[in-house]
Amino acid sequence: MVLQYYYMTLRMSIDCNGCYRRIRGALLQMRELEGHQIDKRQGRVLVFGAFSPQDVAIKIRKRTNRRVEILDVAEGSPPGQDGGPGHMP
């Protein structure tokens, strides 16, 4: 099964540094994610890679014991072979 490359934005409650570390640890353990970006102030998490968006949201919810809301899911292409950025519509 070939998975599509996605960029997904999530809203999560990131109240303290402990919450931030728990979320970051959960994201780093997920092999299907190619990368992530956490915005503590706005409580948003951006993840990207070849994955199923629903499955990733459920895994993050179970590992962090926090509410996860999917704000946006966009299909894209992976970063180029030369290290350049991927294409996001």
C-alpha cells in the first residue's frame, strides 16, 4: 500500500514545557512522519510525511492523552532529491 504525502495541521493544548516535551516525544517516535513543527503560542502542530492523517491523529491522541483537532490536511509532494523543498498546493 502506497501512502500519499501529506502536510497536516493539528490544534492541541500546549500549556507548559512538559506538554511540549510529551508531544515532541510522541512525534519523534512515529516513523511515518518525516518532520514536524510545534508552535507553542498558537497551540498548533504541523506534521508532514507519507501517512494516513486519521491514523496519525489517533496515535498522537493515544500517546499524549491530549485532545487533537485536525485543522487542515493538504496533499503535497516529498522534498526533492537535491534537498529542495517539496511542492505544496
